[in-house]
Amino acid sequence: LNYQTAQYMISAPTLAQCPPETGAEVAFAGRSNAGKSSSINTLTQNSRLARTSKTPGRTQLINFFSLHKGTDQRLVDLPGYGFAKVPEKVKLEWQRHLSEYLLQRQSLRGIVLVMDIRHPLTEFDQMMLQWADEVNKPVHILLTKSDKLKRGAAKNALQQVRSALQEWQDLVTIQMFSSLKKDGVDQLRKKLDEWLAD
Ligand code: GDP
């Protein structure tokens, strides 16, 4: 599939406002600052795409991009879970919308879970894995910013995450990624091709 022609469709505050559940889509999730926007930009070779999602007012929304105009294949940018202090009420509301989307969305084929390779498996990541497991949806983990570690250390980090997630091995695949070095793009593309194929 060609990811370079992806274009912004719509932003939805709740599941009810998402586009129709036809076709297939893949959702990107990650704690704020993990590198989610950069990974979407790297995949689509379009530095303006994920900027759309960072537009003030859109950061808490579910942002949809269609792969090509008129096709029924979509990339979805889920709101980043901030470490900025937000009121508990806002946090719970956000969690509710996210879990609704993940647990109920029929067209969702898989979740790309973006983690900073130096800080993997945060509480947010665990929550995402739990939800994915509940509905038996596959998760592809990007250990991104791999350029920040030396080769050996990066391999160790990958191995550690792999062991920690051994019990999820039927559902979870893991790879290294670097938006800076454009490393791992082919591997990511292959996984998305697999998920988005009819
Ligand atoms: P998001 O909040 O998850 O969307 O994170 P961003 O994509 O905005 O990235 C957060 C910060 O990490 C930015 O300063 C990026 O430039 C940086 N960053 C993202 N990906 C990489 C990467 O692969 N390598 C390096 N060195 N920095 C990265």
C-alpha cells in the first residue's frame, strides 16, 4: 500500500462522531512525547500530517486520515496520554473515549503502540495492552528513538520488552524504529499492509 498519499479526513471527540465503520483502519497510540507524530510523519513521508493532530484543540481528539482519497483504508491518530497535569475528570473522560474506540470500533484491525525505547511499558502502555487483549486485537510495538541508544543497548531493550510481554506473544509484535534515521519503516509498512489488506 502507498502511505504517502494519506490525507486528513476528520477529528472526532467521541466514538459516535467517528466516520462509518466500513473498511479497515490502524490506530497509532502512545504516551505524549513517545514519538507517535514523528512515526506517522515518517511512515507517510509527510511532515504536515501529524501536525494536524497537534493543532491546539485537536490533541484530545481521534484524528482520521484516509490512505487515498475515496478508499476505505485509514490511519488513526489517537490522543497522546499527557504527563501534563490535567484534572482527574478530564483524564477519566479521555480514558472513556479511548476505551470505547478500542473496544467497540469494528473497522479497527490493529494498534501501533509507540514507545520511547528508553522508557518502554509505561502505565499507559499497559492499559492499552489490556484493552487490546480484551478484544483480541493485535498490537505492533514500535520502540522508537532507537538512534538514542548504542546498538547493543538497543538490542537489550528490545529483548527486555520481548521477555516482559511473553504472555502476550500471540497478540504482540515488536520492532525498533527511528524517525531520525528512518530505520524500521519497511518493517512497519509490511505489518500495516498485512492488517489493512482485505
Ligand atoms: P508525540 O508526542 O508522541 O507525537 O511525539 P513527537 O513525535 O512529537 O516526538 C517527541 C520528541 O521526540 C520530538 O522532539 C521529536 O523530535 C523527538 N523524536 C521523535 N522520534 C524520534 C526519533 O526517532 N529519534 C530521535 N532522536 N528523536 C525523536
